[in-house]
Amino acid sequence: MSVGTIYTSPGKESGKLIKAVAAFGGVSIDVDSEYKHMETNKTPEFLAKFSHGKIPAFEGKDGFKLFEGVVIAKYIASLAPNSGLLGSSQTDAALVDQWIHLIELEFGLPTDIINLLVSGRIPYTKPLHTVLLERQERTLTTLNKHLTENTFLVGERITVADLAFAAYLQRGATISFDAALRAKFPSVVRLLETILNQPQLKDVYGETAYVEKGLQFTPPPKEKKEKEPKPASAPKEKKPKAKEVEQEEEEEPLVPAEPKEKNPLDDLPKSSFNLEDWKRAYSNKDTRGKDGALEWLYEHFDKEGFSLWRVDFKYNNELTQTFMSSNQIGGFFNRLEASRKYLFGSMGVLGQTNDSLISGALIARGQDIAPVITVAPDWESYSYSKIDLSDPAQKEFFEGALAWDLKIDGKEWADGKNFK
């Protein structure tokens, strides 16, 4: 006997998750075949039951109502206590939640946004696309490491976490989880195929249209305006022109070029400090010691035209492998490209795997860091504080960041990147 009805659309990952939980747990549910997305969920009748108008939504035979896919899936799993779908202990249940939240928020959500970007449904920006792909790859790395050592995400049996994993990874495989990534993360692919090929789940998940290469944004072709024929005009008397003037007129563009938008940093008073000269000095000299790069910097630095900043990653508790953290710094620097002529940076990873932090120093044009770093979409993931070289501790930090021998709370410099 059915326990109730779910309202969802066929390709919805969380809808597949609910149906997979019901099928695997032996719980009978009905799927409203009349549901039409963006129509049914906008009707007064639907909104009277589910005020947010969101799917999936569940209505029990006893009148109990729920929305939010993962919540519904866990409720259905609770109706089959012997299935083991929620784990066999409180710690298992917590781990099931952990993996579901990671997969939904750190892989599923980026998949949705990437799909909106490449399809042109929201304005496309390459830096945002890059950040989302990096976020997905970080999640895949975490999953692959765990699955290299474990058959399933939690314990020795399939749980709701594995079914959620399959729903979100299957959709990702049609958008951004392409052949190159699948080759890089074989343990992720192994679990995905294991779940998709369970006899009782094949009909729920259906076939997977794997992409060979992640979907990319294709700009719409520019419309070509047909030139209107000019009305015939009476011939004019030709006046003799100097050859030079005639040549200039021929080369003058028919439509003047649009002026480039000026960066406000360009309006600052001219500085005696040449950032490009500093970058060359830093590259060609030893950082410390006599005639070193720091000595050159202190001799030439213009503290009115430029400022020094400490930068710290806000979420160090999320860092795992140090090489991944170093790649993260590289990605951040790549997204600062538009500020290259206003900025120098030296940032590093300090510590070891699963116990590290990201920190460093910046030299920026002007006295406000915002105009320089807000070109990077992920700039808010870092905190910024101005460095005062008259403070010995701050000066020691600055020099350590540039010399790559910085130590913070006992953590030593492991790897670093420069922006120059």
C-alpha cells in the first residue's frame, strides 16, 4: 500500500533520490503523473498544501506534508527501518548527513549554476565558471580518496548517502563531470556505476548520457546589420587636397571606437614607485640580504602611492592536501589578472595535510585594497589587513611572506605562489 504521493519532474536529482530510497527500501509511493513544472506548482491548490511552491513535495496518505528532497528521502527511509538506509547507529546517521550535504552543496549546486551559465540563462562569466569547476573537482578529490579506502560512503551497505551521490553525480556526468575527470577519479566512477546498476534502481535512474567534454558557453552570433543604400547625391565639385590630408581621411575609421572604461586607480597621483621594476627586482635578486629584493623595495617604496596588505584565507578548516591549497592560491591569482598592473602578491600554504592555512602579503596601488582585489569573484573568501612596517611583528610577517620562510602558529611554509 502506498504511503503517499510525491510531486516532481522526471530529471530532478532529488526526485530520483526519493524514488530510489523508496525502491531500495521496499516502500510504495505514488508519483503524480499529472504534475507539470512551473504550472502545477503555481496553482492555488498546490500552494495551499506547499506554500513555497517547491518540488519535490510529498503528501502522505495521513495528510502529512513535506517539501525539500533530501528531507523527504530520509523520511521515506525511516519508514523502512530494516533497510539500513540511514545507517545502523547514531554515528552512521551523522555520517550519512555529512556526505549528503557535501554532495548536494559542493557538487550538485555548482552543477546547477554551471548549467545556467553555459546555457545562457544567466550572464556568463568565465571566472565564475572556473571557480565552480574548481569547487567540484575539490569535492571529487575528497570523495575519491574516501572511496579508494571504502566500498560505500558509510559502512558496508548502501545508504541514502550513496543514493544521493548517484543522483547528483549522474546529472553532473551530463554537464561537467566529463571523461577527463572520470579518468582522474576512478573510485567515484566505480561507486556511481555500482548504484546505477542495482537491479531495483535501474528504472529509477535510467540511462546516463555521459559527456566526453564538459559543456562550454557558446556566445550567440552577433547580428549583422544590413547597410541601407545611401540616396544618390548630386556630384560635388572636387577641391584639390594635399596628398597627406587625403591619406589621413582615408584611414580615419567610419565609426569612432568606444572609449575604454577607465580604472579609478589610474586617476591616482603619479607614484615614484614602479611596480614593474619591483617585480623584476624580486625575480632577479635574493629576497633577503645585502642588495636583496627587500632592500631594493625599502629604498624605492612610495607609501603614499602604494600600500602593503596581509591576506588570510577565512576557511582554513576546510583545507586538506597542501598541493590542492597551493592550486587554490594559483586559481585566486588567475582571477586577479585584470589587476596585474596594480598588484604584486606572495602567498603560501603553511603546515601539512589536514592541518594547514593559507596566508601571504600583497603590494597594491593606492590605499584601499577593494578596487584591486574585487575583480576576483572569490575575493570575499579572504580577509585583508593593512601592514604597518613600523611594527616589528608586522614587518617580520611581511618579509617572511616574500622570502617564503614565514611561520605562523608553529606551521612552516610548505608551498607558495607569486602574482607578478
